[in-house]
Amino acid sequence: MITRTIFILEDDRVQRKHLQKWMEEYGIQRNVSLQIVSASSVADAKKVIQAHPKIFAFFLDISLKEGTEDEGGLEFSRYLHSIPAYRSTPILYVTSYADHMADALNTFHCFAFLLKPYDRETLFVQLDDLADSYIGRLYVRDPEGIYHTISLDHIIYVRSEGRYLHYVTAEDEIRSRQFSMAELLQKLPAHFVRCHKSYIINTEKSKNYDFTNRYAELEGTAEHIPISRAIKSKDYFHKK
């Protein structure tokens, strides 16, 4: 089972603990493996995401100092937007002020809002929507600025050519420069393996690894995918 990391930015300790507890209960009820990490300030948040470089979703309190004009959550959103790997990562804003919503919706990758006070059932609905929308899918932008939703199960391999990555499925090939190979690997589950400097393969599609001629054969394509000489056996493709 793949573990998904959810990040919480909330300065109120009681609310932060409630949110974390409910998320853990959600994971048990839905049989989903979740790792919950949190911070109470923007400074601490930046340190936490450096230690957990593959975060699935962010829950951000827009106002970290209730009753003031502070917009720490939006400040942290700006920081996330500067990191290519997180530009399309879903953000769920937690706020007591409905008038904050327009700025976040217009500026950042806002998936949804939780308006305080919220209850456990409301959170579960948002987590269900998040799972339905993002788990098992990849969102990439092509050179014309059009976003494509690609099911991870449909990806056979990804090929790097110049500044672009080509996402190859049995039906289509989508070109995008949204992510580097390293950034993309951070977003993909463990069965996607970089077998060559220019290729990432979906090992669940593997048919054969030829270590004499240095190529992999995959279901859904007749192309032989090159294997780096540094890879000595098929065990490399099944590491956890």
C-alpha cells in the first residue's frame, strides 16, 4: 500500500491535533495509508517539507494569527508555487473568513476550502473528493497550456527529449515541460523506475529485461526501452 503524506499548517495546537486525529481516523476507515506532518509557522513549514519531499496534499490555515490581517497560509502558498514539484499539488485552505477565498482561488492551486468551524464529516467529504480526484492520476500541462489528466495505470513509460518529457500510453503521447525527470519521480509510486537517463518505465507493464542487449520490453509498445549499464539485474526494478 502506498503511503501518502499530508501536510498541515495550523498555528492553533488544539485545531491542529483535531485535524490530524480525524485524518488518521479517515485513513483507518477508508483503508488508506496516510502520514500526517504538521507545522505551526511558515518558517517551520519550510523546514518540514524539506524533510518530507513527497507531499501529496497541503491543508493550510490562511490566517495563522486569528483576529489579525496575517495571511501566513497564502504566504506559504506563494513559496510552494515557487517550487516546480509542488505547483500542481492540491491545497485545501482552512479559514474562518470567507472573504479570503477569492484571493486564494484566483492566485493558487486551490482544491477546496474548509470554513471554520467544520466537523469530522465535512473533512471526510473533502478527503474523499481529494482521493477521487488525485490518487492514481497525474496532471500535466502541454506546450499550449492545456492540462491533461493521465491515469498512472495507463502510462507505459516516460521519455525525456531536450526540455520536454513525453508521457506514453497505449492510446496517446503527451508532451510537457512541467516537470524534470527527478521531479516527476518524486510524484510517482515506487513501481515507476528510472532505467536510463532518458527513460522512466512502469514496471507493472514489464514483459522482459534483456541485460545482454540492454533493453526492456513493455506491454502496450513495441519499442525497446534502453537500460543503463549501471543496472545489473532485474532486482533493481523491484526494489521498494
